[in-house]
Amino acid sequence: MIHLYYDSKTGNVRRFVEKVIQVTGWSAQCIQEDMEVDTPGHLVTFTTNFGKVPPLTEEFMKNHNDKIFSVSSSGNRNWGRNFAIAADKISAIYDTSLAFKFELSGTMEDINQFIDIIKNQYYDSKRGSKKLDIA
């Protein structure tokens, strides 16, 4: 079974992950300070302050990046080149594959694309190859 870890400030990422769970039956866990991570999975986060990685996400990745196959991020297209850039930054810092970017809480098309990417490119894989990144 595929497991997702997520960070959500305004509820957009939580809503996105809840839709993914409804469609797939995958499991998910909201990241918290000092949490233990035993199950490898995929990270879904958000971009804050016009292009920054959220502090809780940053702390989570410092401690658990070895268990994260890919990163995806929510963002706002009004931010131009900074749209969902937290995923780019996390990917670069931790050599983790960038899987997907979506606006706000995503559309049904976004949900289906994300599911397809995770199932077909990252399921049961070791760390993904940046050569496979399609975001």
C-alpha cells in the first residue's frame, strides 16, 4: 500500500490528500513535530511566503528524507515562477524526485494525474530518478 505524508496550513493539501485517499484507499499521515516514520512514502506539502518551504516540512525532511520517494507541492499560479516551488527546493536539497505540482487543493484531473504518477513511476521503487521527473 502506498503511504502519503502531508503538511497543510490552509487545508488545501489536506483536501487534496483526502480526495486521493477516497479514490485509491491509500494511507496518509499529517506530519507533526518529532514524529516517528517507519513506513516509506511520498511527501505532499505546500509553498508558503511566495516561495518558501514550510518550516515543519523542512524539519520533517531533515529527519526523514531517506524514507521519502517523491515530493509534490500545492501552490498558487499567481506566484508565477514561484508556483509550488517548495517541491523544487526539497527535490534539489534532498535529491528526492519531484512528482507533481498542483494549484490550491487541485482538480479531479490533478488528483488522477498524481495517482497515475505515484502508481506508475514510484510505487515500491527505491528513490526515484530525477530523469523521471515530469512536474
